[in-house]
Amino acid sequence: MPSVCFYFEVHQPYRLKPYGALQVGRDHDYFDDKLNAEVLRKVADKCYLPANESMLRLIERTDGRFRISYAVTGVAIEQMKKYAPEVLDSFIRLAKSGAVEFVAETYYHSLAALYDKAEYKEQIDMELDLIKREFGQTPRVFRNTELIYNDEIGQFIADLGFDAMICEGADDILDWRSPNFVYHVAGREMRLLAKNYKLSDDIAFRFSNRGWAEYPLTADKFAGWVHGHSGAGDVINLFMDYETFGEHQWRETGIFEFLEHLPELLFNHPDWDILTPSQAIDRYPALGELPFHRTVSWADEARDISAWRGNAMQQRALAEIYSLGPAIRRRNNSNLLALWRRLQTSDHFYYMATKSASDAEVHDYFSPYEGPYDAFIHYMNVMKDLNLSVFAPAEKRAGL
Amino acid sequence: MRILMLGWEYPPHISGGLGTACEGLTIALARRGVEIDFLVPKLYGEEDAPHMHLLGAASAAPSQVEPVQHVQSELPLVEAIAEPVSSEPTFATDPVPTSEVAAAGQREEADVPAEIRMVHVPAMLKPYLDRATYQELIRGGSLPRAEYERRVATQAVPAIPVPPSAITRLEHAHVPGDDAVFAEEAQAFEGAGHYGDDLFAEVARYAVAAARRVAGKKYDLVHAHDWMTFPAGIEIAQRAGAPLVVHVHSLEYDRAGQGADRDIVAIERQGLEYATRVVAVSYYTRSLINRVHSTSLDKISVVHNGVYAHETVEAYSEQRSSTGPVVLFLGRVTFQKGPEYFVQAAARVLEHVPDAVFIMAGSGDMLPRMEALVEELGITESFRFPGWLRGAEIERAFSTASVYVMPSVSEPFGIAPLEAMSHDRPVIVSKQSGVSEILRNALKVDFWDVDKMASQIVALLELPELRHTIVERAREEIRHIHWDAAAEKLVPVYESIIQA
């Protein structure tokens, strides 16, 4: 009996305000509270609230046979509490439905996995505590920031005791394999669920694209494609940004109607059901090892990490923030630690990407700035102020 | 498709960007099979345009107007004259050296198409030379002293003693049907001696001459570049029953702001109203045309300028002299170019990068004020005012600068940032410029936002990763800003007009 597995990313960064060189040494408020509040409220109205409502209705209507999973980042939850607490309430209602699984990730949606493993573990632990506290669940499944994955990361997560991890089903990694089976990490028992990027992106990216041969995509057509895999797979992993519903694909595109009808149409085929990631790994055996010969993510055409560290500016900014780690930790100052961690959120580096063509459009769409250069300038000015205001006085005090 | 283009100058005898733009555009159009007759007031014989027919307007007016000698300037110009440093720009009325005329004559016989006739029409007006800038050039020392004296007497006098009303002016500019009558008028008009060499008279004279020169020829459309050629364009289009395209490279408003010459504005408007289609060099200019002249946006197509695809100049290594990093302003020091915002930003930058050096290269009516402002702000030590740069000096300025800034208050397009980019320099351009619309790999700022401008300068000086990323990507980017792209947009505009 094959299954469909839904996973949605819910994340909001703390965006920096335009921070010019002249502010360095004078202004120690780095974040654009007004913009962050606006974005969160806008996304709440367009996506979180209506989508959660739809999900809850579908779960009730199908007696819990419609199941979904989320990773909600710590920084998103913090901002929900501040700017739109009703959103968090509706996620809590979903958690109580019994048909929703919360997947772990890093609290700060950071790139710590690539730079600082001790820090990485702390951010994972923070997120686990948060999910326990807010949703009453202890995640068994982990997803790394933007599905960034390589064997080393997989082994590290396996050693933390997770049962499964979510990853991108990139062609060159899967090679002859199908994404529609469960695999395990190279050298570990921990399971891997690989995103079926074709079917996922049909919804997430192509749904409203009038230039697409399959436009318009109806729930009926999509269910037909899924059913076409009968006998050729165990689990079809549909992983996407939650903002697909109502934000990237506006309500006017018919995305909510699509969502409304999809579960029933999937259930029309008696063999098919819908599972959460934990249920999927419990039911289906791992077909074999899935080794990764490179670091993969779900971003951009390249499906690698060039979205965050593809140019010299990004590399400099990342080197800068992670080099502060030891000094920051020595301080043992929780406010400073939180500030440093908010500055690690991957979005800051994503805005600095200098990609061309379709990738650039996506980066521009998300960026609150006028372009990658401004993003880098603001970030580096903040770094300078952080260095000056935090470290210089202390060193003076210490007589250095 | 056979078109008539009306221009005011053509390389190598150019004073501004218009001639260069016309050359680039016509080459690319010709490559797309457009047959072009290109008419300028005067040909020197050195022009090289195998891609089209280059025509000089025949004169409808007396061939040479004697300089008026009796008026002596009331302006204290003499003190302001620097040592004459160059005879550039060459003015059309400069006496052409005999040897040059002879050489040109030979060339004409040798390999210039029969259409090209050497006709010497006094045409002093240069594309971006309104009365004010003309005086600036003189004061800036760009004219040889002898030429300067002559010119002060004839043209740099405080404009026109008794300016005729715009209406009268335009009646002259807008050549009536009967040539003979007009020729008389034109002569009377010049004979009066009040403004015999006035730029409006030149515009009118060009209109008459141009109309005569192409009388009887058939064109699918007439394309006129900037206001000086609009009256000629209207006249010819009317006579030939062909549609008129007017191309706006610059508005009087760009050059003079609120001090715009109302007569020039009136001629611009007449051209814009008469034209079937208006072409603007940027969206910025398109919206300015709409605001200043109420021309409907639907009537205005945007065709961005290109640049010649030339290899990027081998940049001097980033070695700097004993001084600190150099921040460059290069252009006329006039209101339009925003020099004071550059100075204000410099003062802020120096608080963060004390060894930075700021070069304001160029001259203009605001130069004394800028020098005073620099002194007032106490940053004289960090400023250089080298005056007008030419040729190799410009190359050198670009090559030794760490950052090029174009803080223009109003810039229809702005080619200089592209030159800086071709020298591998990172650039900051004001958002009030046409070129900012097409550049991705430049930093952009509102001209008035001196804090942000300063922040961008500091960042470029302090962050090598920023500089390198911008320069590397800009190098690739400017390869795509070429005239073929402009022609590709223009040809369909032509087609739609001809079909309509």
C-alpha cells in the first residue's frame, strides 16, 4: 500500500534593517522590527491562518487520514508570539489533532552544520525543547536548513539519535534509484526520505505558471500522476515551503481549492494513503544506503549550497560571524548569544547571492533589500558594530 | 525600410555623447537592413560612415556670418579663464585649417559617397550646449583664448538683448511652406544683428537647409535627435508626408532644472506633440517627458543606449600612490551633476576612512562653490580639483580610482559609469539616472541621500570582497549593453509606425 508524505517548512528570519556605515558605533539595534512585523502579519493573513484552517478541516473531514508534517523554526515561533500569536495557537490546534508531526531543525535556521558542530547541536537542542514546550511532541525526524545535506551531516544527526532525516532527491545523488523509496544514511541505520522534486515543484513552483504545458494543474490531474506510481514506489515525498499556499501561489491561483480537493482524490485509489514521516519509516523498510558525494540542498537550479556561499561576499560574511563563536560563548551572556545566533540565520547570506537568470529572480523575491550588495553592506556594518560595541570595551576593561 | 535621421553632430567632431550615440545606433540599425540618410548641419570630411548616407545640410542662409564685434561682455569672465589647455571641443565654426580642408577634400573625392558634400554651415550650437554651459566651457578654459575672445563677443553675451516671444521664435523655427519667403525672413532676422549667431537662429537655419537638402526624397519616416533637430524634423515630415519620430537624449529640464530656457522647452514640446512616436533613452527620461510636457506615456518608447563593445581596459593594479584610496567624480561641475552631494558624502566618508582622497575632475559654474564648501567642511587636504581631463588623463583617472561616483540630480542616461566599469572600477550611480535602470552590478543611491552614498563609498573602500564581486560581474554585464539591443527595440517601433 503506497503512501504520500507531506512536509512543510515554516520559517521567518529576523531581517536586518538597512544599516549604513555611519550608524556603526552609534546604533546597536540591528533588526528591522517594523518590516519583520509587517511580513509576519502579511504571511499570517495570506498563508499561515488560511492554510492551517484548511489543513485542520481536511484532517477532521478525513477522520485523521489526511496527515502532514511541519518544521517550524524557533525564530518563526518567536516572531509569531510577538506579532501574530493567533498563528501559533492554530499550529497548536493542529498539533492536538493527532495527524500532524513536528519535525526538528535548527532553532535559528542556520548554516551551523557547515561551520560549527557544537553550535549546531545546541541549536538543535533548543528547537527540540521548543517543540516539546509548544506542541508537546518529541521529534524523531530531522530536517536540516533548506535540506542541506551530506554524509557527514547525516552521520552527525544519526549519532544524535534521530530515526530519519529529510533530504533533497537530487538526480545525481539518486542516480538510478527512485526517490519513492526509503533509504538509509551511508554508514548508519538512520532513514532518509528523499524529496520527489518533480511532483513537489509541480505544486510549489509551477502551479500558476501559464507557460507550463500542464497548466492549469487540477487536484484530479495531480492525483492521477501520484496514482501512476502505483507498484513503482513506497512513498512519494512532497516537501515544500509552507508559503506555497497563499503566498508564493496566491489565493487567486486556486491553490487553496487544489489543496481542498487533493486528499479525497488521492484516497479515491484504494491502495493509497497519506502518512507522516515517522509513520512512513515505520512502515517501509530501507531499500539500501544513499551516499552523497557532494553537499546538496533544495535551493536554486544547482541544488547545492551556492545559494548561501557561492560568492566571496557570502564567504566573508559567514567566516566573520562564525569566527566570533568562541568569544561570544565565553561571555556567557544570553542576550548576546541570541543576537549572534539571529545573525546566523541563513537568509542573511541568501540575500547576498549574485546568481543569474531564474535563480536571481527567486533570491530577489525573498530579499528585503535592493540587491546582494546592499545586503552584504548592511550585514558587514552590523558585524563591525558588534565587534566594536561588544568586544572593544571589554578588552579595554580587561586591560588588553 | 528607408529613413531620414536628423542629427546635430557625428564623430569624430563631437562635443557630447549625442554624436557617439547616433553612430552606435545607426551602425546597429544598418545591420538590420535599415537604409539611413543621416543629415547633420555640417560635414568635415573626416567622418567615416560606410553603413549609411551621411549628408551635410545645404545652407539656406549666408554661408558665414561675421562675428559681431561691438558687444563686450559684462561678465567678469577674464579673471576666470584658466590657461587655455586645449582646443577641444572643436566648434563647428572654428576656422578649419587649410590643410585639413584640403585633406578632407581629397578624401571626399577618394572614398566618400557622392552624397557627402562639404557644406560649411555655421553651426555653433552643440547638443548639450545651452547658453549657460557654453559660458561655463569658456570660463573653464576649454576654448583657446583667441577663439574665446571672438566668442565672447559673438555669443557669450548675456543671451539675447530683446528675446522674441516663444511664439515668434517658433514661427521661425517651424519653417513655413514657402522657402523664399522664409529665406528672406531668415536673412532679415540675421541681418538685424541682435542674435545672428543665436542658437535659435541656427536651429532655424538648419531646419531650412535640411528641408532643402532632402527635398524630393522619399522616406518611410523621419527620426530627429534632440530639440535642435525637431523643427527640421517637423518641416521635413510635413513636406514628405512621412511620420516623425523624435528621440530624447536629454531634456532642457535635465540640464537646467528650474532654470530651464522656456524657448528650448517650447521647441521640445512642439516636437513631442507633432511626433507620431517619441523615443526616450530611459524610463527615467520617459517619465520626465510625461511630467514636464504631459506627453502620454503610451506615446513614448524606451530604447536604452548601448556602448561600443570594446575590450575592458587593462586596469592598473590596485597599487596606489603614497595617498590613500581615490574616490572619483568626473563630469561637469554643474547643478545637474550633483557635485555638492559628492562633497557632503566625502566629509562623512573621511570620518571612517581618513586617508581617502576625493577627486572632482571637471569644471562648471558650481566649481567655485564646491571649492568653498570643501574648505568650509575642513577637508581641503583630502580634495583635488584637477579641472577638465582629456584623453589619457581620463583613462588614468578611471584607472587609479577605487570608486567612481555619479551623483547626478537628473541624468537621462549617463555613459560615464559604463566607462568606469570598463576600467574595472566599481561604480555608485544615482537612482535619478537612466543608466541605473539597466545596471545590476552597480550600487545605487538617491542623489540626496548622502549618508547612504557615504556608506556605499566606505563599504567599497573597506570590503575587498564587495569590490571584487561587483567588478567581476560588471565586466560581464557591460558586454551585454550594446547598440544591437537598442536597434532590436527600435526596429519594431519603426515598423509599427510605418504600418499604422
